[in-house]
Amino acid sequence: MPTTLRVGPVTRIEGHLDIEVTVDLVNGRQQVVAAKSSGTMFRGFELILKGRNPLDAPHLTQRICGVCPTSHGMASSLVLEAAMKITPTANGRILRNLVLGADFLQSHILHFYHLAALDYVNTTGLLEKSPWVPRYVTPDMIGGSVAANLVNHYVQALDIRRKAHRMGAIFGGRMPCSSSFVPGGCTTTVTSTQVSDFKSLLTEITAFINNVYLPDARALEQAFISYRDVGKGCSNLLAYGVFDQDTAGTQKLLKRGRYTNGANTATLAPTSITEDVKYSYYSSASGLTPASGATTPLVDKTGAYSWIKAPRYERTVHEVGPLARMWVNGDYRRGISAMDRIMARALETQKIAQAMATWVGQLTVGGATQATRTIAATGTGIGWTEAPRGAVGHWVRITNSLIDQYQVLSPTGWNASPRDDLGQPGAIEQALIGTPVADLNQPVELLRVVHSFDPCLACSVHLARPGERARKVVVTA
Ligand code: NI
């Protein structure tokens, strides 16, 4: 007898996501046979940006999300550089990498300890206060001294994250929402004191990654090795690439590319990205590229179930995130699953920390940190980078020196999308199908799959009424 389960809102993610699944007995095993992922809020930043001074974009788009602001700051700086034909200074490029790197480190540590690990650990007797209760407790969870150790590291990770934010703020001005990102570089200066302060914090954070985070992730993988077979999903991966290592942006620490139907491809064509809206609350046309994208909300649209659009590459569903980046870069090829997402994220954290140690040594004390810029009368551009949880793209068109059109395509748009016009379920929806559910009253397995993507709904959608599913909202430019 099929049973419908709804987990909404999913906790320990950024923003508001509802998951609805149908569970049935297949070959003697109770498992998910259908899934719906719904973003229950509207974002609308595209409408806010229209008619603004282009230089507002790095500041305003960082307010899309408190978890990925640095990535939006980077994407909006890159998109304006493309539209206004500005090349960042070497110092400016490196500074932005260091600030974004600091954000990746804190975000990946946050994901492992504070968002994902609690799906696997029985914290009974260890965390008995709000917000850790009520919670699911299932027989397969890690207990005893291993659980106590992980809870200690959970607390330690809070302090390490604080230090990562402090490190980013040295050159970012503040964290989150760096005030220093601009097209052409970074508004901060470089002093030897800043460099040594940054190095000192990075050394401490790197030691935590190497000696605590990675061993804990490996221990979790061994305890839940069966999760290498859960949450496989579409098995297509896409990465815009991030951390430019040269001024032209052609060399990246984590390369651009995709893995589609079993084949690796090193290039991406912007025109191959389209967004369907058949099942999204929008009246704008379906299948538009973000460059010509439109965001016209329609609250009561028949058949729609999400405020997230359905981005596709060549009309094919792709997953984005650390596993996609590490796969495309050739650094991780073990497999695609809920546990592989956790392991690729941990290994990427180590790789980025190592690279940051090199970059900080490449800064020129007292050197120029930003290029001169004039606001172009007209121009178009694409700014592709990565957030900790996957590919972020900004598209702009400037007319009369003002923003005429702006579109943001966030990682959770790719991962948590609803069905597209062809009826193909999104990446998380596909990953949920086949997930075993042992206890219908405690479907923790669903959370393990959803959390492995580290969804950020604030980036994808934005506006709600408390206590209701998304309803009538009027946004005017
Ligand atoms: Ni976000």
C-alpha cells in the first residue's frame, strides 16, 4: 500500500524546502518510488535590481543569502567585469579567492558537523535541549563514545567557523556579506600584518580540517558504507569552476566542465542552459536561457508546486556541488551517492585550504588591489563561479548605464528543481527515488539524501508568510 510522507520544512538547511515522497514495497523493501521537492518561497531579486546602478549588484545580491553571500559577491563582480570589460588586478583576484576560500571552509565544516552529521549520530543524553530536540533516533545511528566525540567536535567546529569568518573579514571587510568585492578586484589594501594574521588563522583551521574533519568524515563513511548505494540520482554532474589562478580566468583551481551520461566534457556553452517553468509558480515563458530569462510570479498556477525553476543543460538534469567539482577536476571519481557527496566535500575542503596557503604567499604588500573602472553605457555579461554547494551564475544586461536585466541561477536551483517541461524530476527528486525507509514515522533516510546536497533555499527562492505554504505575493519593480 503506497504511503505519502511529507517532510516540510526540512530543517538543518538554509531556507525552506518541502519534500513529499511516496513510499511503497518494492521487491520486499520499503522505499521511495516518487518524490517532489518544493521551494516554498519567492526570491525576486531580479526585479529589485532592474534600473539600479550596476555597482549596486555585488552588495544587493549578497543579501540573497546569509550562507552563500561571498559567492554572489564573486559572481556579480565577474558579471560586471565581463559586461564592462574590466580585468582585475592580480592582488584583487587573489584577495577575492582568499575571501571566498574562507567562506568555503566555514561552510563545508558547517555542513558536516552542524547540518548533516546529526542524521547519523544518536545524541541522546548529549544534546537534550532545543534546537536538537525533537529529533529522529534510529537503530542504525552511531552511539556511545564515538557519538560523544562527534558532539565535542560539533562544538569545536563552531569556534573554527568563527575563526574562518574572521579570516575572511581580514580582506573582505566583514563576513558574511563582504563589503570589499567590486568589479576590478577588492577595495581593501594589503599590509604585512593582514597577511600574517590571515596565515595564522589559516594554519589553525587547516590543522582542524586535517586532524579532525577528515578523520571524522572517513569514520562516518565506514560506519555508513551502505550510503555509497543510496541517493545516486541523475548521475550527471556540472561545474562552472572556481578560484581563478590567472588574471584571464582561464586557469582555475577547480575546473569548469560536466559529466553527462558517463562522458566528461571540459567546456560549457551558456546557450545550452535553459530554465523550464511548467511546474514552477511563474507565468513567464518556459525554456528561456538566463540571458533572456524572465521572472514573473503567478501564485495560483495550476500544476505548479515550487518557486524554483527547472534549469537544465541540453535539457538534461545535472547535479552541482563539491562532488561535481571534484569529479570534473579529476580529484574524486569513487562514485556518486549520498556518502560520496560528503566525502568529496571533505576532500575539497582540504584542497582549498592548501591552495589558500599558496595564494596568500602570492600577495604583493602595498600593491594595487583594484583596477580603475567606468560604468559602461551598454553591455552584457555572464559571471560564473561556485558557491560551497554548487555552481552560481549571474547574467546582466546594462542599458543607459543602468541594470536593464539581471538573472541569478543558484546551485539549489539545479539541485532542488521541480520537474521540467519534459516531466523529468530534478536532481534531489531523482536522488530520493529508491531510498529505503525503514520506519515511516522516522524517515531519517530522506534527510540523509537531501542533506548530502547541502541545499540553500534562500538562494533559490525568497518570500513567505509564516505558517502557510507560499500564497499570494505581489512584487513590483
Ligand atoms: Ni545560499
